[in-house]
Amino acid sequence: MSETLISARGVRKNFGQTEALRGIDLDIRRGEVLAVMGPSGSGKSTLLHCLGGVIVPDAGSVALGETVVSDLDEQRRARLRLTEFGFVFQFGQLLPDLTALDNVSIPLLLAGMKRRDALGEARDWLGRLGLTGLGRKLPSELSGGEAQRVALARALAPRPKILFADEPTGSLDSFAAENVMTMLLGLVRESGTTVVLITHDPRTAAYADREIVVRDGQLSGAARVGAL
Ligand code: ADP
């Protein structure tokens, strides 16, 4: 379990005068569930965006195995995000005019899967997330917890190497949050998916193998390393 999947070295990112990241070194192991904690504005989302190839650091590097993600142009990073990474955010960001089933099938269609196969896969994933029968509903017809599970199904359906989750339960009540986290953990453990999970909630972080804390754009010493 010790193989490094993604590796950040000296990652820095500024937004104007704001030094959002001030030199981050981080190795994430294959299959690891990593919780990223820290105060609001400390750089957690920026770190996640750099690791996930959404933005490129101003200095330093991010590598996924042999691929230096931070050296790739936008088109290649977009491809990598589509094929290797899954993303879930605080508010599911489902496409409002599409049904749950269509939302989940979109990344599969973009990856080149035939429509019938994509719909079949999407239906299976909705089932895995306890959403059988809700495929025809629009996001506005779903509860917050259901919508987050659809977002999770959409992120996991293409079988990403890494799932990046930014406060995925942040908008949910504690019952729905626990439900989403239990499902998320069950599915990623089963598939060996690596997870980078931003959370403010120590109960959510407790699901992780390891916690890191970001403060003022740097990794702080306080971290918990769980059994791997
Ligand atoms: P966190 O996720 O820990 O709340 P962020 O990574 O979102 O922190 O933000 C870190 C710092 O960078 C904050 O001061 C924030 O205001 C700033 N920042 C983040 N994204 C942008 C952006 N796109 N433009 C300008 N400033 C930004």
C-alpha cells in the first residue's frame, strides 16, 4: 500500500497579493483516503485544484506517477481530469436540466462510451448509491443527500484513480452526511480508489487513513497518521 500515486513538490500559488500556497510537499499513496483540514482561507481548495490539474502552480510540481501534471497544457489536463480524476464539491453541481441518470452518464459519454452502455453503467451506479428508481428525477426534485449521492455516482462512474472531494457533506445534515460518507468510503475501499477529502468536520475526517492540516498555505505539523 506504500506506492506513491500523486506527489507534490514545492507547490506555490498566488492570487494577486495573496499567497494561497507557500511551498507544499505532499505524497499521497495509492488507495489512501487523505483528509485535508485547516481553517477557511488556508489554501485547502487551492491545493486540491493544483493536485487535480484544475489549475497549475506558479512554482513547484505535481506528478501523477510519471506524468508531471503541472507541465501539461489545459487540453491535456482536461483529458486527465476526465479519465483519471473524479470531483465532488460541497454543492453537487449537477446539471439542473438533466435527470439524475443523464447527469451520471455524461462523463461516460464524454469518455467515448456508447449511449446505451453509459446509461446502463449510470443506472448501476445509482443503484450502488441507494438511488434506484430516482434516475428520472431532476436535481431540483432530489433531497440534498440524494443530490450529493448522484454527484458521487457521477464522479465514481468513470472509475477514477483519485477522487477529489471538497466538503462533499458540507451542506448536509449530520444524518445525510454520515450516509454519504459511509457510501463513499464503502465504494472507494472496494475499488481501491485514492481519495483527497477536504473537510472541516472532525467526524468526517475520522473516516480517513490520514489527516493533514493546511495553515497559511503550508502543511502544519499537526497531522494524524492512521493505520494503512
Ligand atoms: P480554503 O479552501 O482553505 O478555504 P482557498 O484555497 O479557497 O482556501 O483560498 C486560499 C486563499 O486564496 C484565500 O485567501 C482566498 O481568498 C484566495 N483565493 C482562492 N482562490 C482565489 C481566486 N480564484 N482568486 C483570488 N483569490 C483566491
